[in-house]
Amino acid sequence: MKKLTTWFLLLLLVTSLIPAFNPIVKAAPFTWYVSPTGSDTYSGSDAGDILHPFKTLQKAINVSGTSDTIYLRGGNYNNIYPKTQGLLINKSGTAGAWYTIAGYPGERAVLNGAGYPLDLGYALLRIGTTSTFISYVRITHLVIENVTTASNSSAGILACAGSTGASHHIRIDNCTIQNCAHRGLEFWANDPDTAFLVNNITVENCSINNTNTKPGSKHEGVTFSGCEDISFHDNINMNCPKIMLDLASNTKNGRIFKNTFITKVNSAIKLDGSQSASPAEYDSNISIYNNLFSGGGQTGLKIGCEYTGGCNNITVYNNIFNMYNITGSQVGIKFEGNTSYTQWFADITIKYNTIYV
């Protein structure tokens, strides 16, 4: 009995000296890191941390979870996958903890689409799809550039709605979107005549520059089509050969303010209530104020409609239109329509604007 007790005490002593195994569990929400010098082959509990970053943004998105944050360290990311469809964000956040993709503080992270021509309807960075709807997503402090395409429609960043739902609560701030074959930013509903519109969108403190670079492109620099609850403010928009900002097809409840639009070719903003012959569509409850419009010989703001529908409850105030050397039919603010369709404009208020010609 004494011998057995001695062995039992010895066993307790030995086991007490062995450190307990406590696996590291990533707490949710988690922060992930991506670096041009990282590796997507990292595995284990430290994969994707600041000392073991992934190499591609898509890898970080794929392993991330609800409300996570992904930081991109400074550098050039020309490793887009799938090559012809761009990067896909298929994760969401919550009202209290947004899913965030951000450039690392103090560093310049560039998503570079050069050499990766996109298929029709795709973007370098897609927020959901027409059947997968994403919410509470923030994109901040990134450069998105050189968006190329072999088709006639593409974008730097795209979010959309489908027949069964819509992506919502999307925030893009402090980003540069430049050198895009077609649109820089695109938010659209697959069927804007349904109840599902892309909604609660904020674009703030961004630079959208040099869009529609593909010869023959007829798109806009920024498109809101079938959207509601929009805040577009403190942005700089320049160098687009077509319309810089288009609000179209049942877009409603928007505030466009404190932006700078520099144009020399086409109108800076167009309200295009309807892009469909049937049923009727209309833009409504849009406020445009405290913006600077600058451009030689072009129209600052067009309020119009292509097909059946119109615009109502539109307020335009406290803007400066520096539209020097205006000629022909170009003006500071212009109404236009199509006499082949039934159209109406109601409750339009234009006040306290300054127009230089």
C-alpha cells in the first residue's frame, strides 16, 4: 500500500509540471491581415494574424466571419481571383459591428485590376450578388484602380439587388477609385420596379477620377439605379466623359451634398427617373445642396426622364455652378424629357444657387 501511494504521489508531481494544453481560439469578431509579402498557405491558429498575413484579399474574405475586419498592408495587389469576375465579399456585419475591409493605417493599399479584364456585369470588388445579399459592410482607405474589361459593363465597386432581396447598409469612405473602363461605383437593382432596392448607402470623402476610359463607353462615373436612402457627400468627382453621377430608375430618399464635380464633356449630375417604358418609374425625395460644379461649356445638373415616369419632390439649393463658356443647349440647370412617353415633374424646388456662365 505504501509503494502504491508513493507512485501515485510521483505521478501527481509529474503531471503538475506538464503545462496544460489550451488551444488558441480566435474570438469573434476577429481581425485579419493581408500583405503583398504574405502567404495563403499559412494554417493553424496564427494564420492571417499580423505576423502571418495572407497574400490575397479573397483568401482573407473566405476565412473571415460575421463582423470581422480585414486590414490590407501597404502595397500593390494585382492578384485578383477569379480573374474575370473580381473579388467577392460574401460576408456581412451587424448594426453594432460592421464587416470592414480597410487599408492599414498610415499605409497605401492598392487593388490593381491591370491585366484582369472583367466579364460583363462584374466589378473589381463586388458586395454580394443578385441572389446573395450582404449588409453592414464598410470599405475604407483603399485605392481601387485600373479596372479593365472585355465587355461593355463593369465597375470598380458594385452592390446590387435581386428579385428576392437587396444588399443594404453599405459604406464606402476615404477611398480613391480611378482609371476605370466603365463605372467607378455602381449600385443597382436587378428589377427596380419591385420592393427590393439597394438601400442605406453612404459614399463619403472619396475621389472618383478618370472613369469611362474605354473608347465608346456610355456609362456614368457613379450610378445609383433602383436605390434608396443614399448619402453621397464630400467627394471629388472628375474626368468622366459621360455623366458623373446618375440617379436613375426609382431612386429615392437621397442627399447629395458638399461634393466637387469637375466636368468638361457632359453633365455632372443627372436625375433620370425612368429607364423603362413600362411600368412608370420615378426619382423622388432627392436633395442636392452645397455642391460645387465646375466645367467649361457643359450642364451642371439635368433633371429628366428617358421613358415613362418622372421626378418629384426634388430640392436643389445653395450650390455653385461655375459653368464657364456655356454654348448651345448647355446650361447650369436643365430640364429634359422625351415627348414620346408620358412624363411628369412635380414639387421641384430650386433656390439660392449661384450660376456663373
